[in-house]
Amino acid sequence: MKEVMFRNNAVGSLRLMMLLAAAAVTACGPADPELAPSLASDSDALEQQLSGPTQSEVELIDTLRPSLRWRRVTEYSYANGFAAGFNNYHYADYGSGLLLGTILININSHAVEWRDVPLSELGNADIDDIPEMFKRATDYAYNHGFAGGLPTFHRGTNEQGEVRGVYFFRPGSVSWVDVPTNQLRNYSFSVANVREMMTAAHDYATARGYAGGLPTFHEATHDGVAYRGILLIPHSTAEWRDVYVTEFDKYWPEQCTPTQTYTCYRYCNGICMPGHLCLGNSHTTAGPLVKHCSDEAAEMPTPSTECESYFPTSPYLHCEDL
């Protein structure tokens, strides 16, 4: 997932369309009729939401520290009386701040069980490798009689050595299905593309009456047909909420060592196409050296009248080589 930002000269028009659409339905979930009055009556709350990060900044943080959002959602879930939770990677912003679609596991459903799993039993997966963590958690769940696994991406050490926190779905709390890839939205994406996998799993599940969907990140081919594993989460197990991104920051103020990320901007002088493709001439120029912790505000490029994509590169890779 190199490319993490996309802008074009229609941003203003799109934002207006989003504001108008908010009256009917949100992109993250059903509209909350109490949301606007509560914010309108509290100018301090409104100002707080407006000061939050943009989608581009959140996605840049995802690139630098992919596991951070998962820890923050877990802590938000605890603090708000839920057993667990995760973002479905859908975004919306209707003028009062960025909202993240969030699936929250009901504590009264007794759907999940927490375990600290030795890292060695999760294949020593890197904590920032989201697909690998899910695959290993799924394998562990299957081998221990559970219906599926949800890593919290917390880490620690106990008498067993280094461990990772994982929630395991009890049998009957979710349904595991192998879905043909051509039934998933925009199914040409790689299974390693976390955002596409998360949104596709969610959209597939909600279209069939479930509260949400969670990919296992496993894939297989049978009789020439490609499949991807998805956990379907019923309303009896979880609920879907739109949560301001600033809410997650309250519960997990993670500290980190500043990182250096070399950046490049790719511009399109023609017509921007889906998937960051350019119909016309394109060029790539060097961007700033981003030095910050993954949970700090990221330095973002200035909006351009051209289509623009932004991505981190290796210190040893030059923009002109892309």
C-alpha cells in the first residue's frame, strides 16, 4: 500500500456533495439524528472535532505505523463499555470532523474471549503486518476451537515470553464464509491491501444484513475460482457506529521514536483515473523528509490543481526511478 493520498481539483465540489448527502445517510453507517443537535449545542465540542486530522493524515499514519489505529480502537472500546472493536476503514466528513466507521463487539453478547498468545504461536508475525497477524490469529483460532480471531495489536511479555493480545470469537458468534473474489467490490485488489480488504468485507456483510464483516486475509483457489475468507458479524454480536477520529486519540496516546520517511509526489497533467492512473502525462518530484512519530500530525503536501498521489519511499530509492 504505497499510495496513501489522492487529491484533485474537484475536492470542493465533492465536499459539497458529501455535505448534502449527510442529511440522508453517512458513508460509514446510518445517520445519527442526535449527532448534529448535540454538536450544534456545544461549540467547544464542534471546535474540537474540526481540529482533528484529515483522512490523508490518518492514512499516512497507517503507512508509518499500521497497527496504531487498531490499538486505539481497542482502548476506545474498553472505555465505552464494549468488549472489543475495529474500524471498517470507511471514512466520512460532513464539516464537523473526520468520522471512522467502527464495529463494536457487545460485551453482553459473550461473543469473544481474550488471550495473550505467545508470539511464536503466531508465526512471529510483525505487529505492523496486519494481514499476517490476522492470518496467524485465524489459524490459531481454528486450531483451538474458535470461530475466528481479532488481534488487538497490543504486545507484552509474560512467563511464556513475548505475547500478542488476540480476541477470539466463540462458535456461533460469527459465521466464516469463503467468498468468490468477483463478489467483492473492486475485487482486483491484492489481499495485502488492508483498506480494500476491510471495506470490501464490510460492504459484503452489510449488504446481506450483518452488522459488519472482518476479513481473515486468507485466500485460496478452488476449481479455478479465487476465494477470500470473511467473518460475518451479526447484529446480536456487534453494532456499527460512526466515531470521530479525535475520540480514538483520547485513549491511546502512544509514544514512539521519530522516524524518517522519504516522500515523493506523483502528478498527473491529464485526466485522473481510478486507482491513481493517469490518462495523459505524469511526472514525479521529490517531497519532504517526514520526521515525526507515527501518532503525531503528519506533514502533508499542499493541494494542487493537478491530480496528486503521495507515498513514502526507501531512503535509497530516488523519485526519478519510479
